Amino acid sequence: MSHYSPAVAIQMIRFYNTLNERDRRRYAAVEAVKLGHGGIAFISKLLNCDPKTINRGITELKSEEQLNSVRQRKKGVDEKH
């Protein structure tokens, strides 16, 4: 099952690897939804990410509240003492 040419697949992987965690989730979700049936499994394999991550991204894309979120992690999680 090949949805993209090898050149496009390589570009997608390279782009995906430059994104932060939240944007990776959402990018994978957009690509999976575009493909329709079997899209989650295909994108999961192509981008080497968990299908649950893609499903979470799909949920976030459907939720306007999640899209407006600015913070990626809870306050204090990344702070060093």
C-alpha cells in the first residue's frame, strides 16, 4: 500500500522530525485523515509513531479548545531547580 511517492514520503518524514511533540501529533492526524480508511495505520508506519498518538491528534483537531492551547506541557514540568 503506497500512498505517496518515495520522494514525497522522505520529505514528509524529514518535516515531521523537525516538529515539536504536539505539532507531530497534529500533522500525522491531518495526513491520516486525508488518506481515509487505513490512513492511521499507513501514517503510523511511515512516520514511526503510535496509532494512539494519531488518534489523539485527530481528537485535538476536532476540539477547538485544544487547538487554542498555547502551552505544550503543564507549567513547572520543564523547569529545573
